[in-house]
Amino acid sequence: MPKMKTRKSAAKRFSFTGTGKVKYKKQNLRHILTKKSTKRKRNLRHPGILSKDNVAVIKKQLLPNG
């Protein structure tokens, strides 16, 4: 039986916390930053935690490592 491969696109976008939650980098912090408020940009810096509904999907994509 061949090895099970990780979906590399998902591996680059998501990671797991110690308690098993899924972390991701928030969007909208790449360009056109002048019109965004400082508060909005500051809040976008921190990682987001994925909702429990989508955790099963991500774990399946990262199966060998998830």
C-alpha cells in the first residue's frame, strides 16, 4: 500500500495548537493597507482559530500529520 500524502496546500495554510484546534493566518493583510484602520490591521495580525465544523475537513486533508 502506498504512503498517504498530505495535501501540501492545506499544510501551508493550517497548523494545529497543542489542544487540537486549527490555527490559520487571517486574510486581507497583504496589500491596499492604506485604507484599512490601524485597529483592523492589528487584529488581523493574530492567528485565527477555525470553527469546530470545519476541523474534521482539515484533519482529513492533513491526514498523516493531523
